[in-house]
Amino acid sequence: MKTLSPQDYYGSVVAALKQKNVLPGGEAMMEAILAVLPEGAGRIIDLGCHTGWVTRQLARAFPQAEVIGVDHDPAVIEVAREAARLEASGAMFACAEGASIEAAACDADVVVCGGSAAFFKRPEDVYRTVAGCLKPGGLLVDCHYVYDADVPPALRQKEREVFGLGWMPDGLRDIVAVYDAAGLTVTAIRRLPQFHFDDSAAARLARDILHAVPKMQELVEAMAERRELIGALASHRHPYLLVAGIGKPATAEGTAERDIANAIAALDLFSMPIARQPVETLRGHTPHRFRAYVGNPDGLPGGGRAVGALARSLQTCGAAPDARVLDIGCFTGLSTVVLANYFSDVTGLDIDEEFIDVASCVGNALASGARFVVGDGAGTGFASGHFDAVTMTAISLSVRRPMALLAETRRILKPDGLLAEFIHHHDRERPQESDGATTGADDVRMSLSRRLAVFEKAGFDLVDLSIVDTGATSPTEQAALRDYVRHREHMLDPSKTRADLQEFSELFTRYGGQWSGEIAKSIAYLCVFMKRRHGGSW
């Protein structure tokens, strides 16, 4: 067996010892996989099934489905079939690689890849094949280890040599970039707790027994060496579950009709503190300032509902009800007020004094516990380690100095502090302006992989990602809101002429429609990052 490649040798050892193929993250990852699979899945493929443990768990959880494990190694397929026979499992197995994978895995509702991607020599080709195998609406459920930036290079090199790894992605950004190239779109990412193998007494006894069996000593020693290496790597890596599909996810289309009555009430509430201004002044407003003038508080993907989801995600990731939260770029205060319903110590910060004045008035009108202060997110003035969590609403890549903003955020967060932000993915990118100046969250167009790279470079690790309904208004909704604000403007400022009101309507259509049109072209994600303890960059 020593004449085999490291990858094939490892597979042969596992097959000979009949080891189960533990996922990145162990059995906790299996639970996470089952939690995201659609109930009606009729055909499930376990790609790189190895000895079939994952395949058999899938068959047990989905007895009505056709569950097929696929692997290129005949030895492990033989072991998988034997184990399925002994367990009376409905799981089936096929030996396939290269082009034959498509024939074995075609028309799949779900393709599960339980960590085998580390052995792909050409990952983009494999994932392109996966995309071709999925039915419309089908899912890829993919498991990976993602390594800390400070993992010793010698340890990773030894891992490559001993296991015969083919693909060693440099952070989540590399994995997502390969998905993009293969035609797959991320819908969810979740980090699980670090996983360590337990070296139980039973395991040690089994090794001692096998070691005494003729011709088994080499295999036992080979497996012991690899388990020792896995143990050394355990503190430097986190298991991740990624879910992806083909095409634009339905939840990102933003087609849900808003409650117009509630939208109008919000417009009235958030415009209340702002004095009416002549059209000549409004004509020079930036899109954000004009939206503040008309009272539109939804300068973020999804509005108040999305901020509620953000708050719940922070709680799921460990933020306590008494967490100290800073909402950077709070605009006219909607996000801060919503956050204050979940956390007892919330401060909204914005560089524009007029926005803070509006936010304070709205907060007082709603008897909110939120506080509001004028300040620059790139230089807040707060003490280091002051906050448990920082939130942003699609501003981190629309500001003039995004890295300065993220550096300041990292400074004011406690160790393991959380950063929650809405970010956008664009299929077609447009370079950032030379000075970084922008007028809206979508003006800097990037793919998700490039956006993640910015946060990784700034010292943050993604722990949770989910799709957000962008809340983009339809043309019908836009027309209804335009007609309302035009009528309201006429009532509040009778001095405006018919021509003034017509221009006001055009400004509303231009700025409101621009926002809705832009976010309808992108996919919005709610991301929760954790401050990396050791700092540094990838």
C-alpha cells in the first residue's frame, strides 16, 4: 500500500480498518446537515461518501428518498455496501469519478459533500458538475474546515503530505469564489464549535487488539499517526456548513408586497422632525439625505424586519439581553430603535448631526431606551473593548475608508465580540471609485467572496450568514408612496408650486426607485462576524 498516493493510501487504511467517515465537526455537523435538508427531498447524493456513514444517516432520516453514496475508491465503496447490508440500510452506493459522477448524481434534490472537498484536485470542475446535477431549486450542502490565520504553515504542509489533500482554501472567501465560478449561489453559512476526537478507552483497546493481529500493525500505526495530526490541527480550525443553490434564491427577489398603511405611517413618523425645504435645496440632496427628508427609514436591506432578524442572530451567536451594542451608521434611527427592543444598552451613532436629531426625536416619540450620538465610525472615541456587539446596516463598504471603519470596530469590541452587518453580492462587479466615495450601499459592487475577504483581512471571522429579503418596493408600491408624499408635501408646504411638486415627485422616483432597482439586482445577506482573538490578516 505504500506505493499508493497519500490520498489513496489513507483511503485504503480507512477501508481496511472499516473506520466511519466522520464529518468536519463530527456528529454535530450531521445534525446541522439534517436541519437544513428540505423535507420533500426525493433524491439525495452523498458526494465523496467514503465508507458510507453519512449516507446511511441520510437514508435513516429520509426513508422515502433515494439516497446514493458516490466515491471514486472501490475499496471504500465495498466497505460502505457491507455496512449498509449489516444495518439493513436503504442507502445505495456507486463508484464514480470525473465525468461519470454526473451520470450517478443527476437530477438530485440535494448533494451533500461531507468534507471530501479537501481531496478535490480541481474543485471548480467538481462544483460545476454538482451544479449540473441539481434540479431547479436543488441544494448543495457542503462541509469544510476553515483554518485560523495563525495555523503553523508546517502543520498544514504535513497535513497535505499525510492525507494527500488536493484543495486547501484560504478562508471562506476562496470557497465562495469557487462556488461563484461554478454557477452556485450561497444561501447560508454556519460555523460550528471546534471538534476534537475523543481518545476513549474503548478506542485504545481496539487499537491494541488490532496491533497484535498479523499484517495490521502498519495500518494501526498509520491511523494513529493521522489521528495525532488531526488532534494537533483541532485548535486551529473550525467546521463550517455551507448551503448553496443554482440561480438567484427566491427569498432574495424582494417581491413581497409591503403593507402600504404601515409604510405611510413610517414616512410620517420619520419625517416629522424635519422642516420643509424648497425644491432648490432638495435638488442638491444626496440620495440618503433626500430619503431622510421624505421620512424613508429603510436605507438598508429589508427594513425593520431585517433588523429584528439581525438582533435574533446576535442572540443566537451569544449576545446576552444586557449586551452593550453600538449601531454604527444608524441613519434616522430605525435600526437602533428596533435593536433596543432586544438589548438593554443600545447606542446609535451617525456622522450626520441632522440624522441624529431625527433619530433622537423618533426615539423619544416611541419611548425607546436607545441613545443617539454624533460620531465617526472610523474614530468613535469609545474605549477599547467597550462593546459586546457592533451593528451596521449595509454601510461598511459604502464609506470612504472601510478598513479604518473595521479597524475601529475591532478595537472597541471585547474579545470574541460580534459584528453584524448586511452585505450585498453582485454577479457583475464594478470597481470602487478611486477615492472610495459612494452615495449608497450598492455603489461599490462586489461579489460575496470579495466582501468576505475584506472582513477576513480586517480580523473578523464569519460565524453565521443567511439570505435577507431585500424589501425592494414594486413599481405599484413606489407609485402609491410617491403620490402620498407629494400630497403631504403640498399640505405641509402650500408655497410649493405645481412645477415644484412635479420635480419633488421626480426626485422621489429617482432616489427611491434607484434604491429599489439596485437592491433588486443584488442578493442581500445578514452576516454575523466574530472578532478574531489573534488579529492579523490572511
